[in-house]
Amino acid sequence: MCGLFGIHSSERDVARLTYFGLFALQHRGQESAGIAVSDRGRLTALRDMGLVTQVFDEQKLRGLRGELAIGHTRYSTTGSSQWWNAQPLVQHGSARTVALGHNGNLTNAAELRDELAAAGHRPATTADTEVIAALIANDPAPLEDAVAQAMAKLDGAFSVVLLSEGKLVAFRDPRGMRPLCIGLLGDDWVVASETCALDLVGAEHEREVRPGELVVVDDNGLNARQAVSEDGAGALCIFEVFYLARPDSRLSGVEVHGARVRMGEHLAAEAPVKADLVLPIPDSGTPAAIGFSRALNIPFSEGLIKNRYVGRTFIQPDQGLREQGIRLKFNPLSEVKGKRIVVVDDSIVRGNTTRQIVQMLFEAGAAEVHVRVSSPPVIGQCYYGIDFADPAELIASDKTVEEIREHLGATSLAYLSLEGLQASTRRPASQFCRACLTREYPTAVPVEAAKLRFEPASA
């Protein structure tokens, strides 16, 4: 997950634009936020724990001056949720200083950390991102070549923005596992994790950064090269399509909202039910609930009111915080009383949210609560940037659909088939990583994938 933004402009307030770009990408990470600027090659970075609006205010933004800026919102998958792992990370190397933000997760981070340690590098963080920054900062080759050589050593998922030597650099892994797009704001180049961030700052979407592509923006404009060869047809994370990305974004040319509505329509065809109301679990379940409602001509209702000031429970780093967040997050309306309810959600990962929602709806007087999920069961570990590396966290990894239904306390439960999900994207299966649904991985997987594996033994 994580959100990335970058911009080059000699006339605009790049820090302020980056702030608003991160605001559009807040859904991608809520643990920390940061902005780094380059003023004629001089780097300044400000990062802290919390939401974008908690980290930055008017005074702090006024202090970030320059013609280049990058920003990052963090969702941790390798390395604890601590200040020293907040990004953009600033790495002072023997060849250059680099400010860098990373979205994704490296599968060979341990090997590269050992290689860097043998060369004398002492890590200042416990995140895999430092590996990328250190490789580039300590390579005496010209910046573009240093980046390309680092890209060739990395494996796993990585979309990256960085500042160094008065240049904005963006690159993407050869499978394109995490999104990264390019836009134009007048004559100024912008890069972002999702097109919704381009929309917010008024930039026109030009294209995506190609898998394995290296993009450099400076006073001479944008230059791009294929630094490493594309690996097959691609492997964009399908979790982005049915859960993570904002519905108003476009991924691989597909409008996310439209794809999710189609998921609901396919789900209605595969698992119809007689009911009085269709309720989404807001906000991510709403497009599929619309499709389900339309397909079966069952009235759509909000039914569950979401407190918009509570963050996504899924990306809280602590289980206790997750459960507290669920209790604060939803409240059922009285119109559910006596009704047969269909609750539509985009996914069930751990099952905690869904179980409590089913219980709340029955307590509010619902006669029946049917759960419909607009994705297949999540059964596989993710090594590429979604925080469920432990199979024990996945309710579907060792339970049948009927056992999950019993655990949730629902009247009935059905998931969208893998074929229905794929058809909804209108793209071939070969263009996606679907490992969390199939356990078929596009890379070699690490022997040790624990989130805190690089933490000190006493931590």
C-alpha cells in the first residue's frame, strides 16, 4: 500500500501541491506522512507519525521551499510503525544524498541488507525501503545509472519516487505490481500512486509508469528509459482493484468504480438472495452493493452509517486498535428492523469487522442478514505490500465458506468467484498478481516474511 506523490515546478508551491496530493492518497496509508523538497539540489524533509492533516500545517508547509517535492503516506508491511521508519527517508551516502519514498515490499530485502552491511552500511531504520535508498546513495555511477543498477538488484514490489541532485526520479518494478502514474499540470510534471491525486491538484493524466521504467524529471523536462525489462504481461495487484484503490481512480485504464459495480452484478448472478434491502459496508463495499442491488432489483439503502472521522480499521497496525475502531466506525439505522438484509462488502480478510456488523444488525432487529462478498476468499500470504503475512490472520485460509458463515453468525454467505472477479476487470488474468486468492506467486517468496524481522531482538 502506501501513497506516493511527486512534482517539479519552478513557479508553483510544490510542497502545498504535494500536501493536497497526499490528502487524496490518505486511504493508502494512515500511520505516517512526509514531504521532502529540493531547492537547487538542497534537500529538506519533514515527516512524522499521523495523518497528513496532523503532520502538516500552514507554518510547516511555508518552510518547505523548492522546485521539486515528493510525498509519502505510510502503511507498514516491513518495519514497525515508528518515526524512524516514516518516509520520505533521507539517505546520506558516499556518492549522493537521496530522499526516497517507496510503495510495495521487497522479497529479497534480507539478502540486500546483508550485502550492504558487508560493505559497511549501518541501517538507521527497520524498513526495507532503506535498502533501495542506500544502494542508490552509495553508487558512484551517475544518478540514472545508479538507479537502474539498484532496480536490477531489487525483487518484489516497488514503486518509488526520489529526489537527488536536483532531479525527481520515479520508477516501478518490472512486473508493475504497485500503481504509479504520470500527469501534467500545465507544463509541470507530476507523478502519483493513483489518478485521483492528479485530479485533485488539477493535473491531466498522461500515462502510467511502465513496469521496469525509470522516469527522470528536471529543468529540461521528462526523460524516460526502460531500465529493466518488463517481466511478462505484468502483475498489478488485484487487491488494488477490489479494495485498496479509490473508486474514482483508474488502474491500467480501468475505472475502479465501474469494475466494482460489475463485481456486484456478477455476484448477484452467482449468489442471488430474496431480501428487502441491500446495504453496503461503507465505503469500499458501496460500488459492489450498487451493482448487486441493480441486478436483483432490491432496494439499496445506506443502513449502516459510517463515522467519517474514524480511519480504515484494516490498516491500523495493532489488533486492539482494529477492534476499537470497528466499534467506533459503524452505526445501524432503525429501518433494518424486521427486514431481510443483504450486506455487501469488498472482501473479508480477518473477519472481525464483518462479524461485529452482522451482530449489530441483528441487535438492531434485522430478521435475516445475508453476507455477500465481491471478491473470492483471501487465502494466501502477501509478500508485496499488504499487511497479512501470517496465514493465521486469514479467516479463509483454513475454513470452509460454511465455517466462516457460522463464525460470522450470518444467515447466509457467498463470495464472488475468481472468474467473476476477473471478468469484472475486463483485463486478462495474466496482467494481475492474484496470489492472495490463489497462492500462485509471481516471484520467489522469502523464507522469513515477518513484518518485524529487522527489529532489534529487544524490541
